[in-house]
Amino acid sequence: MKRLSNFFVALALISLPIAIFSCKDEKDDETIGLTSLKLVLSGGKSYDFVLNQTANTAVNSQDSLPSNTPDALLQTATVQYTTTLGAELYYSGAKVETTTEIDFTGAVTLEVKKGSVNRTYTVSVVKATQDKSATEGEKLTSDVRLSGFPQKAIRYEVVYFNDKFYAAVVSYDATDDKSFYEIYSSVDGTQWTKVNTTPNSIGGVESRLVVFKDRLHLLSGGRFWGTDENGVPAEAVADWSGAIVPRIAAYRAWSSADGVSWESDTTGVDPAKFPRLTTTMNGFAYNTVVFKDQLWIYAGQAISYGQSQTTTHLFSSTDGKEWTNIITQLSIEGLTIPTLFPSSKAAFFVFKDKLYMLGGHSNFIGYDNVSSKVYSSEDGLVWTVESVETAIGKIYGASVVTDGDVLYLFGGETIDSEGTKTLSNKVYRSTNAIDWEEVSIASAYEARRNPSVAVVNNTAWVFGGIKSITSGNYGAPEKNDELLFDVWTKKIQ
């Protein structure tokens, strides 16, 4: 087990690529230059440039614009950038601000200056030569934080509800040690607006957002660090040694018919009906699905004596308020025996009137503890092993979605017999949850685990995920987690 005092102390930040330069100015021994550059179109869609520090060029060669992007958008584009320490960026003799409009319909010269030292870059924007979105997917933006999403977001979950995307977002400001638990909404998946909810602070780290019976439900989540906007401090307790360690003080759940007004789904409910692991132990990071007119939550993680633990519990509810603990059984050659499944980060999904689990890990993450199996159940009580192994291999942190006829799997982390972990940049397709084949995805699609995926009109919308390898034993949030904030679409066909 891993002490939470290590992995819940700080937060995931997006790291910027730092280039190493070898050239020197004749007048100075100091080297200056751009370290990152991003194109931002009106409305907030953004694309990353690749910097060539030898040729002093920047081209969005790995992140091309859609072929039908109008030139009018390029004429009023802006940039986000970072430079070497103390340097500044100039365009046409003026310092570049976040609001400086630059015409990128042709090649542009940008100049980096620091004192008497300067360096110029030729910057070019390219569009895709043809529309391959139907076969390779389409990147809509590289960073939603440039279009209304909170700058200091460290965890988020997205669903589609009432013709909008809704995101439950946790943000953290290390400067003031403040956390924010908020809801954002978007019509197009790229431009986001904060929802002024009642109450103003809902959710937590690894809360789960799910649509059930025409309501949004937000389940559980930890509040492990920072004081919230209402002045409520982080939840912690002294362990056996006297050290202060995080905890989940209470099971929390809310629901809403409009995404604005939220009701507590624990008020007036007998705590014995909460989806607790014990009478005092609350979970988080659940897997959630809707199956046979019930809301189901499976596994996840819990905190005991300041340590992260994986769980094996399965609960169901007809209203999202009162929950029943399901005692699962495994069917083997006509016999049923009590069983425990892979307990954390399995893909949990519904397909053709069956409930499925794929992959996941039990106990700490190791080769022998990561599953490659596929289980199914017609009632959530009795389960069958559909496949001992698939073409995907041992995996956890993958997301599976369906249009009703076909399954698509996005993201995840695999592990080999040497214990080497690898993030997946692959997308898999299946028509039976057993036989999986890799399908094409654009080369710019980055490897990730735990992406948030929603299906709208036979199209999968992939929102971010974590782009750093799991460093902890149990896959819990770590201080070095690096998040993605891009948005992709991929047709399910």
C-alpha cells in the first residue's frame, strides 16, 4: 500500500516541452528562444506548433488544421507561447500579448528578444490536405483551457446531457492552497462556461458524473487538499503515528434535472443504504453504468489508515440514493461460486443487454495483478468469463463506449511481464466484447489513460485523460500526473 500523504499532496500540471539550444549569439554568451508555441483561433480552438530549433522554424506539422478551416479565422489568430527565462516575443516590432492578432494565412516572422540578443523564427500554419475525420478521427482543439475551461483544473469528468456537454471539474490553486469543485457546460465540446450551481461547491477528486433517469448524478469524490471556496478545509485525520493523512469524511452525492440546481442525494437517507465499503469507509473513483433501469457502481478505491486501497464492491440503485450491495458469483461449468473481480480501473460497460468488465487490476499494480479477462453478466449477480485474454492484453484505465451495435475502446495503460507500463495511443473496435481489432486514428492522437468519453449521434467524443505513466502502486492521483485537455471525435462505425 502507498501512503496518501505522498500522492495527494500536490497536483497534476501540464508540462511544457523545453528545447535545448546549441547556437549562441556573437554578442552574448546567452541562448534565447521559444520553448513552446500554440495557435489559437477565434472561439478558442488551439493547435500545437513543432519547434525546429536548428532551422528556427515552427510548423503545426503534427497538429494540422481541418482542411475546411476558413482563412478568415487565420487572419485574426493569436498565440500562446513560452520562452527561455527573461526573453519576450515580438511581432512586427510590438510585444506579443495573448490578444495580439496575427495573420497566419502566410508565413509569419516572430522575434524573440532579451536585451541585445535576438532570434527570429519563421512560423507557418498548415491545413490537412484532405478530410480524414471519418476514418482517422478529428482533433477539435488541443487545450480547452484556452476556451473557458479553468486554467488550474486537475481532474474532470464529462458527460452529454440535455443537448450539452457537462464537466465536473476540480481545480487547485497552490499559491493560496484553495480548491474549487465546479460544473462547466459546453454546446460544442470546445468552448466552456462555468455553471453557477446551487450549491456552489459540489463533487470531489475522482467524482463520477453519470446520466440516470433524466438527471445528472455526481457520485462521491475526495477533498484531499486545499480549502474550498466556502472556507471548508481539506479532509484529514491523524493516523496511528500522529501524522495527518487524507480521508474521505463522508459519502457525498448530488443530482440535478438542469445542471444548475443540485439536490443532495444523501439528506434524509439511512447511511446504511450508502454505497460504503464498511460502515465507516467511503470509496471514490468508481466505475459507473446504467443497466436494466438501475444505476450501478463498481469497485474504485478507498482510504484506510491514510493508505489507498482497491475495492471489489458492486452496488446498484433504483434512484441514486439508496444502494444495495450485490454479492457476485462466478459461473464455471454450471456451478456458481462467490468471486472477487479485478477491483480498480476495469472498463465497465453495457452492451446488448449484458453488463461487462474488461481488464482492471486488483491490489497493487503488477503484472500478475492486472487482468486481461472479459466478464459478462445478464443480471449483475452471476458472472461468466467470456474471454481469458484479448488482443488488447493486460490493461487498466481504458474507456469503452458503444452506439448499441459496435464497441470502441480508448486509452488505458498496459503492463508486460517485466513490469513495464505503457500508455496506449490505440483505439480498438469490437462487435462482441471478446474479439478486438485496432482501428486507425490520426498520428497526432496522444497516448492516455482514463480519458472521459461521451457518445453523441454515433460519434465518440474523447476528452483529455492522463498522459503520464502511473507512478503509484494503486493508480491513485499522484503529484506528477500530467493531464491532457484536448478534444477528439471518432465516428463509431
